[in-house]
Amino acid sequence: MTARVLTVLGATGTIGVNTLDVVARHPGRFEIFALTGATQVERMFEQCRSHRPRYAVMSQADSAAALRQRVRDAGLAVMVLEGERALTEVSTAPEVDTVMAAIVGAAGLPATLAAAQAGKRILLANKETLVVSGQLFMDAVARSGSVLLPIDSEHNAIFQALPRDFNGDFQQAGVKSLWLTASGGPFRQLSAEEIARATPAQAIAHPNWVMGKKISVDSASLMNKGLEVIEARWLFNARPEQIRVMVHPQSIIHSMVEYADGSVIAQLGTPDMRTPIAYALGFPERIEAGVSGLDLMGRQLSFEEPDHVRFPCLGMAFEALRRGGNASAVLNAANEVAVARFLDGAVPFSAIPDSIAHTMDALAGGAADTLDDLFEADRRARETAEAYMARVGA
């Protein structure tokens, strides 16, 4: 078997670390071409020492310089690069056939889009790629013949529950709707007043999943599920009314597909991101992921409707799809700014949905025909949200 040659964008984050854990379980099956990170020099160095990539890319010059020195001192044959251009280079290199796209935020979009344009097999863990540039990205995938495999546990579950030959035609496949499950996050049982004054420490304490700070806050606000709704619209060619969200606190059923004959097919598993990662890495085969088996004996599985009053971010995502154009890009940028300010302790949790609503009212619905249109919408949304945050925090 010829080894897959892999670039991992966002190697030092949670998805990247889990990807390398799965890769290490299959010697000879995967070859690491490049690892990329932001500022975690020591973790990147340890990954370089363990996995011996040809290239390591850091987003900042000072981090790259520090890593370069560590690599040189250790005698490792790893070339250290820096900046956005290098991310694109290691994502589109002719030697690479597979790209794990796991950079958090809109920063991961250019390299992931370039990989799609180059026809790479893309394991998509970066939500913002489809949230910001859904139509452009899917058009690039279609033109190049790129293979797109979702990593989010919910979308990966839907992918597993759909027919293998599903081509986006719901009627032809007999698909009625997609059911995205949500844990409900750490604030599921809190009142609106308690949620409004929640602290960053409370927001990042997810009950089921080990995730980074930003995505943990998004889970607490249900914006994470809203972004997943937008992703599902593009991944599976679903209309907003064909996507349903249900709160499932146990995070055992990762999502479901409802069929026209009344059947509902679900994918279940222990809450561990290595399962969807392994499924995508090995596809169409299934490979060992190191995940503990699921024991359902004595377990109770429950489901609830999401509360759009206490968690307005979810409804805003559906609204962004209805508005179209640049609305999803505006939503995403405003959310990134608000979450960052909340984590800094500058604004209360309640400022997150308020800022997003303010920014969408000001900017949503503009042009989204080119990447430049989307980057301009992103820039203006960040400016608008920052100005709103400054007033709230004053």
C-alpha cells in the first residue's frame, strides 16, 4: 500500500494532536509532509521530533525563529517556514495528496481553499472555510475533483449515515432531513441571567469534549452548532429547512439522517475526535483509532429542543443562511471578535450575541462573489464588532 502524504494545518491544536495520534498507530500508512502551527514552539518541536516532517510552518516570525533554532540544535532535517504563503505552499505541494485542515478561525481559509483548487483530498475540520466561503469553496472542489471529507463529529456522522454514492440530491437518495445533535454545552441548564454573567472559566468547561478555548465558548453559546448548520448546508447541499438541531446531552449519537420511508439512521460512538479523524484518514476503509468501545448498557439517551431565547446565536446562523451573500462571513467575523474579547475578560458573555446581531444588522447581505468580497466583509465586520465591544466594555 502506498503511503498517503499528509500536511496537517493546525498540528498543535486539539484536532492536529489527535490526527497525529491516529497516524502514529499506523506506521507506513501515512507520511507527514508538513506540520503547521501558530505560536506553540515547544509542542511543534516535539511533533517534529516524533513525526519527522519535511517542513514545519509557524504563523509568526519569532515563533519560526525559535523553532528553527530548536530544530537545528537537535539535528533534525526539518525545514522551518513562516507565514501565510508557506501555509499555502505546503498545502498545494505536488507531493501532498491529503490535507488535514484544522486551523481555527478564518485564518485557515486561504490555504484550505488553495488545497481544494489543487485537487487535494481535504479532511475538513476548519468550520470557517465553509461558513465564510461556502459557495466558492464547493465550486473549487467540484472544478478540481478534490475529495472533501468532514471531520466535525456531527458532519462525519451524517456522512457515514448517508448512502455511499450520495451526490447532494436529497430526493434521489430518499433523504428527508439531517439531524444535527448538540450537547447543549456547559450552560444547558442555566437561566438566562446566569448565562449572561458566566465567566470564561465556566464557558470553556465543556461537559463531554476536550476542545480549544474558542470552540468551547462557541459550544457554550450554541454558535458552534449554528456554524455547523451552515457547514451542513454546503457539505450536503441541504436547504435550511432540511436541517434540524436537537440537544442530546450525552453526546453518544453524533448525528442522524432521516429518510423518506420513515427510517432514521444514526452514528453512535464514544465522544472522541479520533473516531471521525480515523474514518476520514482511512476512507473508504475503517482503521484503528485508539478509541475506547461504546458501552450502552444502563445508559439513558435523551433529546431536547434547543432554546433559541437563551441561546440566540443558533437562530442567527439560520438567519445568515436566509440572508445569503456575505451574511455568514459577517456572522463568523463578529463572533470571533466577541469570543476573543470575552475570553480576555473585557466584556460579559451576553455581549457575544448582542455584538453579532448588531454587526449583522449593519453589514449582512452584501456581495460574496469573490474571495476579495468575503475578506472585505470579514474586515468590516471585525471593525464593526470591535467598535461595539469597545462601547460595551467601556
